[in-house]
Amino acid sequence: MVSSSSQIFSGNLNRSEVVPSRKFVKLPPWLEVAKPRLIPLLLATTLGGMALTEGWPLPSPRLACTLGGGALAAAAAGALNCLWEQDLDKRMIRTSSRALPSGRLSPNSVFAGAISCTLAAATLLVSGVNCLAAGLSLLGLCSYVLLYTAFLKPRTSQNIVFGGVAGAIPPLVGASAATGHIGLGGWWLFALVMVWTPAHFWALALLLKDDYKSVGIPMLPVVKGSAFTADAIARYGWATVLLSTLGIFALPEGGFLYGILTIPFNVRLLQMVKSLTIDPDDVSRSKGLFRWSILYMFGICLLLVVSRLPLAAQFHNQSIDLFIQLASTSLIAS
């Protein structure tokens, strides 16, 4: 019988098996290079950044411009990433059929499309939101393409730790779109995404270890092995859980409800992290953690938005009043 660990590292497991939708959804070449599967989570964290400010909810036109500009900037970043890594993709079995290495799109057309998306994003954000939001979106694009893809990814096993800043910028964009500046809440969500990213990405890297090794990309599982990577995932998982609870104080209102609703999310995350450390070579555990980490971040952002509803604020205030009354009664009794 073939073990789960040999399935992981035999080179037979590819992204289509990790993310089932890839088996059934074949995107047009132009859409493929934009990496549209990454964009919804980036927009979710943008909304989370907005919900953490006093400017929530935003007027509909500004909200649409922020999300539209963010999506265009993310599409441009994805296209430039594909352009930069086209030679690398050509050498890897799982990526050789992508639009650029397979010749379905030319490098010149992808570059022109990426520049067009970048200019459209900047125009939309400057005219419909503000210059700070536009600047931050462009900073996120440059961080992904230059800092992570071009500089860190081929040089260090800690590439995603520092390169994760690119994926953590959307909350700052959301906060600046809502208020014109970045407050404490925006920086908190930025930090949360930063510590969440390594655990999320390394779970996938465990599944694709052989792919990265075959082309000399020093991902952590390649350099340090599966057990070391699982331990690192556990550390970042705990940091994610601890930092996520601080959202109680980062929210302008509704923090008590948020704190209660995050408990099942955090418990499940810790369960899956612990399960992975027991058997780092089990494909089902790595795959399960990778999938759950995506749902986890979507869930956190949803809870931030829900916590800004009037009923959530009322629940928060009533809970505080009840706590004060109980504390006062305890002091009098003692």
C-alpha cells in the first residue's frame, strides 16, 4: 500500500489535487495570468480593514472604487508574477501548461495587460477614493512582484515570512479608504495577516515540496524538512490565535461578540495544527490545514463586518454593563 507521505513527495500531487476547483474550472488565458482565485481573500481583508474604522460603512461609490481598484492591482500583480516566473513555470510539470509557458499568451501582451490594469487601478483609486489608498495598493503590487517573487523567493526559506507583507497590505488600503489614514485597527489586521500567512503557505508547501525542490526554490520544507516545517506552522498558528483575540480591542464597537464568535475558528485551527505536527507527511492533514486556513481568514473578516452591525454593538454594550454589575456585586460581597 502506498503511504500518504509517499503520495506527497512522489511528484504526483499537484495544485489540481490540493484545490479541487482547479480540476474542473479551466480559465481563459487572460484570466488565468491574473490569478483570480487569490483576489477574493484580498478583497475580504480590505473589507475587514474598513470595518475596523469609524468610517464604516463606506458610501457605495467609494466602496466600489476601493474594491475595484484593489482587484485590478491584484490582477496586475498576478500577471507580473507569471511573467517573471515563466521560465521557472516551464520547467515544472504542474505549471508547464500555464498560459505563458505553453505559448497561449505572449510575454508582451501579458506585460501590456499588467500595465493597463495598474494604470486603471491607480486612476480608479485616486479619483474615487484617495491617494493614500492608491499608493498602498501600488506598494502591495511592488512588494509581491519585486520583494517576494524576484528577491526573496529564490534566496531564502523565510521568503513568505517577509514577503507576506504584500498580502497584508489590503487591510491598510481598506482602513485608508474609510478614513484617509491608517488607525490601530488597520495595523492590527495587517499584523494578523502577516502571522497567518506562513502557516497557510507552508501547509501548501508541504504538499508541493518536490516541485519546489526540482527547480531549486528554497521553500522551508525543502531546506529544513517536514517535521521542522510542521513545528514552525504550529508556532505561527498559535501566534495567529493569540493575535486574533486582540480584535476585541481593535474594533470600535462589537468587540465582545467578535471575541465569542472567534473561539470555534481558533479551536479548529489549533486542532488542525496539532494534527499536522503528529504526522507532517500526511497529505490529508496538510491539505486540510491549507483549506481551513483560507476559510479561517474569510471567517475572521466576516466576523469583523458582522461585529459592526447595530445589534452587535448593543450586545457588546449590554455585556459590558453586565460585567460591571457582576464585578461591583462581587466587590460589595467581599
